[in-house]
Amino acid sequence: MRTHIIQLETHDDVISTCDKMGWSKSRRVLLIWPRLSGVLERKLDLVILLRHARQLGMQLAIVSRAPDVQQQARALGIPLFQTASEAQRRAWRRPRRRRAFRQPLSRSDLSQLRSAVSSDAPLQPDRLSRLLVFSLGVLAALALVLFFLPSARITLPLSQQSQSLDLPVFASPALTTVGLSGGIPAREVTVIVEAQQTIPSSGQSTVGLTYATGTVTFTNLNGLSLTIPTDTVVTTADDPAIRFATTRQVTLPAGPGQTVDASVQALVPGASGNLASGAIAAVEGQLGLQMTVTNAAALRGGTDRLARLPSESDYADLRAALMDSLEQTALANLTELLGEGQQILPGTLALSEVQYENQSPPVSLPGDQLTLTLRVEYSAWAVRYTDVEQAAQLALDASLPSGFRARPNSLQWTTLTQPTLSTDGLLHWTLRAERQLQADYSEDAVIANVLARSPRQAAAWVNTNISLNAPAIVALWPPRWPWMPALPFRIRVDTQ
């Protein structure tokens, strides 16, 4: 059971203690005596407190270390504890009293009791005072209910109209803020893209298929024996020269006029290596100073074939197609890189640098297919949507009709012309800005001017001072309440 604990002070008496007990809402009251003695130690004091507790329908217990208080409590059958925690933990049972300790009250105690009871009597209000206090409380509560109860809702069918403007604007990375003249700050963004594409070759050419071979004769010009190693190159006297190389090592005997034969093979395949006798005329390198060479028999065996090869036009067409693809990829990558809330200005995407270009195979070399690899850098100008909207809003606000304001989140803009770069380094184009307007009003002003008025007066003020499409609707609760609420927070203003 819940216990109301009262800590007595050194200045407390019977009257103040009874008053403290009267404030308790619990059925158990625990009185705790202070450490210093001298407070409510008379038996008469405890008798008055016990009777007052019984009148209030309460059970009384005591926590005290004073011997006199403990003795009187035991004599009166009041539960006695050492601490407050013990009192809350244990049951409140009246201590057993021996008949030997039951002493009747003396005449002096009875007289003191009568005087104490009689002294309390003036403190009790009479019936008329109680009725007056009760009536005043009821009237106060009724006044509060009437003050807080009414509520009102005012619905405003505001006038609306559209606002439109064609706005010339310009952008540049040199601008830092949005200007009243339509200037919008832009920033330059770059991206690197790479691609590779392969197409069939369209050109045709004759190319060598097999190598011409034969035998040449070396003639010694001095008295030393000479070693002719493999891959010794012999050529014709023509321009351009046709070159052959020995296929094995031979030794030229010592002595002028000594000769040795060696087999040779053309260095380049094709019919161009087929030579008549006597066409070979020189030896390349230092050995050419010590010997001569010729071919007694014709050199044969070189053949040609018809092969495909890339042409200049093939690479030009492939490069143009690949650049178009890279431009689209760069635009998509830049848009993704910027994310929401920003836009690449049309017409500003430009090629900044070709970082790598490779043609395989090169022009004039055989190949059924040709492959082109490109890595390039593109740049463009980007603007933020918020900057464009701010420029449009500044222009629209300059021509805002009197008595109206813009509806939130109603601004829209579209591009009428493609951006063009002028000689001053600015990008110019034209926007069309549109938004919805509604009649301007102040909710605080509406509430302040309808407080405590009649509904008819409130509606008349609203209809006169605010531009509406239809009369304002004033709804009161409770219905047919004669006055508007006197509290501002009990009035709600809505719009249509």
C-alpha cells in the first residue's frame, strides 16, 4: 500500500502536523520525528494526531528515537519503527499493550485536550463559506471552459492567375553569382573517353607471295682467303635496289680472280625479285671492297597475290564514326558525373585533346580488317538548376502584380533557343519562365482581425481585405456559437 511520509521539523506543532496530514491522499501516514527531541513529546499531542488520522480514515505510524515518544506510542497502540524503509517493508501492526501501562487520562490532560479541540474549531469553515468557495470554483471552471472551448476554421478561396516571361540569359565560368540582368554562373567540366572499332578494309593491292631464289658468284680481288657469312646482302645497281641475302656461309679462296658460288634469297617476297642474269652487281658492307659479285643465271621463284589493305579514306570514315560515338559517350558520362540538379548546356561540348590514336595496320600495309583506337578528352559548360530558377524568379518578381504572391513549387522553365557562344565569351540563350500566383494574405493578420468578433463581422473583414474567387467560409464549433474564439491558437486558416 502507498505510504505518505511526513518529515516533522523542529518548529512543527499539533496544528501544523494535522494540516500536513490533511494534504495526504494515501491511507497510510508515517510521521518521522527529527533527531532533536522536544517536538510533540506529550501524550496529548499523540492522542490528537491519532484521532485526527482516524477522522480522515488513515492509519498512523511513527519513526522516532525519542524514548518519551516511543513510550507514548506504545501506550496508545501506534505502530513504531526505527526507519522509514522498515516502515514501508513491514506490516503496520499495533504493539501489544499490557494493562499495567494503560493509565487513564488525568484531569489536566482532559482540559488540555478540550482546549486543543476548541482551538481547532475556528479553523473549520462554516457551510456558507464552503458553499461560496464551491460556487466560485464552479464559475471559474465554467469560465475557463467557455474561454478554451470554441474553435473556428476560416477557408479562403484565394484568387489565382498565371505569370509568364521570356527571359534572355547568359552564362560563363567567369560569373560567380546570379545577376539581375540574367547572368548565370557556369563551370567547365571535363571527361576522358576511349573507344576502339574494327571494320573491313576496302582497298586492294598486289603483294608478294613467294621469295625469288638463285645463285650468285663471288670473285676475290686480293690474295687473302675470305669468309662470306650467312645473310650477306647483295644488291642490284637499280634505284630502288633489289636486295638478296646468302642462305649459307661460304669461303672465297685466296688469290685474285678466285671465285665461289653461293645461294641467295630475296629479302622481299614478290615477282620484283625475279632478275635477269647479271643484275646483281654489289656486295653491301666491308666485303664489297674485297670482292665482286654477279649472277650468271637468272633469279626466279618470286610470285605476287592480290590482297586487301586499309586506305586513307577507310581510316577517315572510321575516325569520324568513332568520334561521333565518343561524343555521345562523353555527354552521357558528364551527365552522370554531374548528377541531379545540374545540366550540361547544349552546344558547349567540345573536343579538348586527342590523347592517343593508333591505326592497325597502317595505311598501305595488307590487312583484311583495320582497327582504330582513340582516347580523347571533352569539355563542356554546366549550370545548376537552382541558379537558373533563381534568375527566372528574380525576373518574375520584378513584374509581380500587386496583391499577389507566387505559389510554392510552381515555377517551371523551358529553353526556347539553343545556346550560342558570342564573341564576348558568353553563352546566350532564351528561357521561358512560368509560375502560378495566388492572392497575398497574412495568416496572423487574419486571426488578429477576427478575434472575439461575430462570424458575420469576421467574414466581412476577410472578404473586404483579401482577393478571393468566392466568399470566405467561416465554420465555428460548437455550431451556432455567437462569437469567434478569443484565443489565436483556436482559429485555423485554410486555403483553396
